[in-house]
Amino acid sequence: FESESGTKLTKDPYLTHTRPTREECIAVRDDLLALHSFPKEFAKYRRDENQIQLDDGDAKESVLDSLVKTVLSQNTTEVNSLRAFDSLRSVFPTWEDVLVAESKCLENAIRCGGLAPTKASCIKNILNCLLEKKDKLCLEYLRDLSVDEIKAELSQFKGIGPKTMACVLMFNLQLDDFPVDTHVFEIAKAIGWVPALADRNKTYLHLNQRIPNELKFDLNCLLYTHGKLCRKCTKKVGKQQRKESHEISCPLLNYCKNSLYEIKLINSI
């Protein structure tokens, strides 16, 4: 991957930063699990659920469906992104229909998910590239590739960054990867798992090196959930109402080794 400045990044850009340790990862996972239980919306993607099964016993989600869903989830809520995907498939039942549709029609179909022109352009580009390179609108061939090979394939699509790739890898393909969204990024910085001035792409690379593969799925889902529910763990304090807030019992206080984080927590109360 490349940084925002275009500089090639190494496998781990923070080699001298020795956190998180395996023990920290286990402790944080266990404490968040005790606080939240495992998030129901992610349970169906766990490996011990005998492959990916969607609601109502539907067939396994295609890789292309998963990729487009993840594109639609960028910079919006889960509710809005799912609504946009349902609207898209209602208006355009097949990916061939999406490919030949006018851009404005596609934008209108996904408008409820926000950033419609950008996302429509990205989806169109994916489909055009697939048709040109593979002669069919299908990404199932990725299931036979390694993680690095999958990343190389997906990186050819304009607008597909590390987080989108990681979500497809972890949820749809059930491979070991650790997406870094805004919630995970802010918490990782706050508890000192990456340097204070880390950027998101480098955080992704670092955490994927430091966090043991067998812990990545559960830890990622729990950090994401905690970031949404605990107002102490986000910079957006006071800007949006949380459905739930664990005012006193934030377990991440126990792993805090960063005085800036302590100040932020105090100011958020």
C-alpha cells in the first residue's frame, strides 16, 4: 500500500513500537466481551458458524456483493448503507443492469447512503474493470488466492482502499485481516497501540503485524462496537447521541498508558 503522500509503506511502519502485545490483545478482547457480549450483527460471520450464512438461511454472499456493500458503507451508517444496497438491487436486479445503467440512475438508487456520485463512479469502475479483465462480472476467483494476491487484485480498482479490502477479507472471505475504521483507529491511538501521530493506513499495517491472527476477528468487531457505544473513546463527544453509553465502566482505562488519553476521558465526562 501507499501512504496518502504516495510513499510506499513497509509491512510494519512502526517496527520499534512493540504494542499491542499478545497479552494486551487477549485482555482487551476479554474485557470488551464481558462488557458488550459478542455483537449479534457479526456473529453470522464467525468461522465457527460453519461458513458464512446470511439471515433467513440465504446462500453465501458473493464477493462482488460484499465489495459493493462495503463501498456503500463508506462515510455513512450501517442502516443507510444497507438501505442503499437494497435499493440498488431493487432497481437493478443484476450487476449487468448496473453496468449499463446511466450514472444518474445509479446515483439516484444509492442516494440514501450518501456520497452517491463518488460511490456510483466507484461501482461502475469495478464492473467495467471486471468485464475488461475477466470478461464477466464476478469476483469468486478471489476465493482461491492468498491474502496478498487478493489485495493486489482489489487494489486495481479505483476507490478501493485498505479498509474496504480488509472488510471483504475478514467478513466475506473469512481470512485473517484487521480493518481499521474510524472507531478502531481512534481507540488504537488513544490506548497507545500506535504512535500518537500515526495515520490510518500505517495503523492498519502495524496492527495487522502485531495482533495474532486468531484474535483479529473478535477483537476487531468488539473494538468497532465499543467505539460506537462508548463516548469516552471517540473525538465526536457531544456531536451525536449514543444509543448506549458506559460512563463509568470503560475497561480501556485499565490499559491506558497515555496521559493524553486520560485527559480526553476526563474532559468527556
